Amino acid sequence: MLASKLDKAEKLLEEAEADIRIGSYNKAVSASYFFVRLTIEHYIKDLKTMKDDKIANALKRSLARKNGRERS
């Protein structure tokens, strides 16, 4: 069975936490980055890009629609 993006993201967060405990900070940063990215891809279903800046803009737009422009 294929794991969902959210399942993979949770696993990456666990790996990042373990990496921090053993002092592997570069690995922790990498795992954290992909945790955030997969989480965003899970929640923004109509995402049509893989470029980081465009993903960040899509997240900002999504939050602005949900919470109002001031809070995003």
C-alpha cells in the first residue's frame, strides 16, 4: 500500500527529530524541509508546481483565503 504524503511527512519529521538528537543538523534541516513541502502538497490539492517559491506563494494565498489577508 502506498503511503500518503502526510504519512511520509510525519516520518520525515520523526527523522528530523532523531537527527537533531544525534547532532546531524544538516540531515535534520533536509528532513524538515521535505516535511514542510509534503505537508503543503497534501493540504493544497490544486497545487500545479514543484518550484519552492511558487509553493510558498500558493500557501500564502491559501492562508489568506482562509484567515483573511492580515493574519496570513
